[in-house]
Amino acid sequence: MKHLLVLGTLMLALAISACTPSSPPTVLAEDRGTTLHEARQLGNATLRVLYVEADGFAYTNAAGELTGVTVEIMRDFVAWYERYHATRIDLEFVEEENWQRFYQRIVDADGGVFGLGNVTITEARRQELQFSPAYLNNVAVLITSDDIPELGEWAEFTEAFADLQPMGFSGTLHETRVKALRDAYQPDRDILPATSNPQIIEAAAAGDVYSYIDAYNYWRAVEQGQPVRHHAIADEHGETFGIIMPHSNDWVDMMTAFFAADGGYRNTARYREILTLHLGEALTETLENARLQAEGSGM
């Protein structure tokens, strides 16, 4: 009887062990930064800044330093705030390689957390997070291999793109644009998913796909010698990018004040200097002309 009791105890222990994970599930730590309310009380703050690496916007330069348009805008914001308030602010930059995960981390974050990922400002996204005022006007461009003649009119699409597969950057408005073209001209085609702009550019240059990317990514690709073509008939203006924040981030009013100060941050020589330094003069002209066009049309 004693042996049966021991055996039963061992079997119960094994059964419990089999139903219990060998190690606890991985839980991602919540992204958190100092709130403005806390900063005013403490006299110091650490703001957490998540970013997705992007040439010209958030990248590591030859000296091993993180820089770029959006990185320097965040630094300018901090310098502006410190100039008028007795508060010391540190920026904690954290890279996130996956754009969709980056976005969700901001949605789920708490307090003084900011996201640099060239996120298009939309009303739907405002339900999930907060935006700074626009820091850039974007032009979305349709690209293919340069073996494909530039479209002169939409009626040429079906024949000119007959051998190309649609590809879309998952979770972005570009994917939505590609889907609209696919539905209109190639309803039987599957959309190939992409997780990065380099992946899209490489596939387009190889003559395999068509896709939408941001104008600055197209310019970068051309500068690097990639054989890609821009189909101007499909240009989409009117988009703007903003720095994103969780709804619990109470720095948003200060960010808005920063962009409005001194006649508007985007009208300053400093802003133009940042664009030219990191994007080049030609691309800066293209993007600033897009801003003037949008402002002139009341968009």
C-alpha cells in the first residue's frame, strides 16, 4: 500500500509538471517615460524615444552617432523646453526593427514615450495614439524597375504591369494603396507582404514587383544607383508625418507649443538646415514644395 501511495504521488507530480510550462512566458517590459507632471515636480526627466531606423531620418552616422531629421527634431524640442523651464531632460533612444511592433509599443506605452517612424497622421490612428504637429509633408510614389516605361495614363497599367506582382509594406497606407491598384487592375493577384523599404526597393529593381514607397526612399534608392522608376501619374500628395505618443503622454501640448514657437519651427533656418543636411538639397526642395502645395490648397 505504501508503494502504491508513493507511485501515485510521483505520477501526480509528473502530471502537474507536464501541464506546467518549463519556463515562464516572455513578457515585454512596458515602455515608460517621465510625465510632464512628474518632470515639473522632480526638475528632471527621462523621455523614452522608440525609433525605426530610416536613412536620413533616424540612422547611425560614420562616427557611430545616432542622428537624422526626426532625431534632431526631438533634440531641438528638448533644448527648447530646457531653455524656458528649470528641468533637465535626458533622451533614451531605443531601436525597434519591426514597424508594426514599434507602432503597437507606442500605443501600449505609458507617460513620456515618443515614436519616430515616419507615421502618417490619420484620424483612424488618432483613436489609438497622439500625434505631434506635422514635421514633414510626404509624397507617396509608385515604383517599378526602370525596365518598365513610365505610365502616361492609367489605361496603360494592365499591359505595362502584366508581369509584375503587387507588393505592400504590411500595416501601412502604402499597402492600402497597392491593394487599391491590385483590385482595380489585377484582382486575381496576391499582394506580396514586405516588412521594410529596402526589401521593396530590391524586389522592384529586380523587375519582380510594383509598390508604393515614400518619396525620400525613392530618392535614396536612385542616389544609390538602384534601377527603379517613379511613375508620377500615381503620386499621392497631402500626407503628413508626425511624432507619435501614447494617449497617456502629457507632453503633447508642449510639443505643439514647440512647433508653433518663433513663427513656426518648420519655417526656421534650423529646420531647413536639418532637412538639407540629412536628406540633401534636391529632396528637401521636393518635400518643401509638397508642403507649399498643401498649404496653398488648404489641405
